[in-house]
Amino acid sequence: MKPRIGVTVSRRSGWRIFPLVAFNIWLAGGKAVKWVTEADVDIDAVHGVIIGGGDDISPDLYGGELVTSARLDPERDALEQNIARIAFEDGTPILGICRGSQMLNITLGGTLNQDAYSTYESKKYRTILPRKRVLLEPERRLSTICGPQEMRVNALHSQAVDTLGQGLAVAARDDGGMIQAIERVRDPFAVGVQWHPEHLFYARRQRSIFRALVTAARAYRESRDQLAHVDAEGISP
């Protein structure tokens, strides 16, 4: 059975984004399950989680100030923060995409820069095409997954990670210094990327991000199944 990956998406744009994410997960050997509302969510039924992109995150979650251009969805904020918290507690592998990367950071106590392009000397792009230059930090999980060379990625965001959450490290920055990827410094697998790799499925290095998640999900499933077997048999671990 393929590892099942729960994928959160926006109520506004999920209808067009989920098929792309599901396609990437399928290419990586997994099966995607769409989560839009609380009624959809069953973390025990999946082996990995993707917190997807879309709406801005309310500054109420991290003590920031609201900017007038922000497009918010408080219900989605609460849903995804709860999913991320449970995934971290249970050791479920998790990938954050754009907004999702920011949500991982907030869930672990970090903050966001609401208007990142006014802080950094980063050229602003708003395109699904790979035009932004990203520099990967050496000796991080992401550079092992994708290779250490600089990458060209897309960009659709205005916010970015500011203060890092507990147990997280910077995995990539753009050439203006803005954080473009984060990751948990220890297992279990938790990586967040500020770009949208689902749109770059034709690029081997972007597909490798989904493959890494599915591989971690498969290992998590096997470990969970072994523990369930031990419990069922009453065997002392």
C-alpha cells in the first residue's frame, strides 16, 4: 500500500492546487488525501502531512501587525496549526509549502515578517516560473535531498519566516538574505520551503522534495505498524 499523505489546501484555490500536489505525491510513490475542513482531517489515517500554500497567516498567531494587503482565513489557521502541532508531537513527517512553511515555524514558536520585501534586498517575483535564485545551506537535510548547488525557484509570497521556531534551522535563503526554507534540526522529518515545488514537477530537484517526504512517510508507517503489532501481541518492546 502506498503511504498516504494528508494535504491541506485553501477553500479558495484548493480545487486547482490539490491535483498538482497529488500528482507530485503520486510520482514520488504516495497517495494524497485532501483536507479542506476539520471534518476531512484524520491524522491517524495518514503517514505524512503537507501544509499547503495559499492565504496569509493571521498575525494574531505570533504577535505581529496586520498589513492591509493580507488575505486571511482564521479557520484555516486554526486547523493547520492543530494539524502541525499533532504531527510534531506524534513524529509524523511533515512538509510545509509557502504558507505551510510559515505555519510550521509559527507552531514551534517562531514569527513572520509581514512585509519581507521591505526588509530584505531581495528582488520581488510573483510567478510560478523558476526565476528566484536560492542558496542552500550546507550540511542541512534539504541540501542532501536536492543537492548543494543553488536553485532557481518560483515565488508567490510577500511574508517570510523571521524569528525561527524552536528546533528549527535555516535551510536556504535567497540572494537578498530572505529565508526561503527551514527544517527541523533532528528527526522526525520536517521541512518547509517558501516556494511552490508542485508547479516545478518537471525539475528533478523539486520532485526530490516530495520523494523525501514519501520515503519518510513509508518509514513512519512501518514503525507505527511494528509498534501496533507489539501492542497487539502483548510483547515487551
